[in-house]
Amino acid sequence: MTLGASTVDFANFEVRRGEVLIRLTLLEAGLLKLLYERRGTVVGKAEILEKVWNLHPDTETRAVDNFVVRLRKYIEADPSNAKLLLTVRGAGYRLEAEAP
């Protein structure tokens, strides 16, 4: 699948951006796949914790936020000005099908 200028290969846990190949961890791939399957809609941290990390949805952790920061580095042209992987304050994250 294609996200902006990146190509994601879930079967091989890889993201390719130009000549750069990034190998994803199992959790990075799981998070990106969940967001991709739900692209265009907000996915809350509780759902991510439950479906990707297999943790109770009320678990207090910054892991999701840290993983999103890493994924932005892999797929965004400018990770500090995200256009594809957006934070919806107080609600969760939304992956856009294409950058606006």
C-alpha cells in the first residue's frame, strides 16, 4: 500500500521511502495496519492498546504516543508537520488516505 511518498509492505514489515528501507517491529506494523484499516476515522488509544498491545484499555502508558512519533518519521515528509498521521486531541489518531 502507498502512504504519501512511502510504500508499506505489511507482509515483510517494511516501509520504503525513496531509496530508504525501514524495517518495522511487530508492534509498529500492527499499529500502522490498524490505522490503515480504519483510515479516515479516529482510532482511540484505548482501542489501540487493546487491539495492538493486548493490554487493558485503561492502561496508563505513553507507548502509543511514542510509536506514533516513530511512524511519522517513517511515512511523513516532515514529521514535525504531519499531514498523514494526525493527532486528534483528546480522542486518538487518524491516518489520512492521502496528504491534503
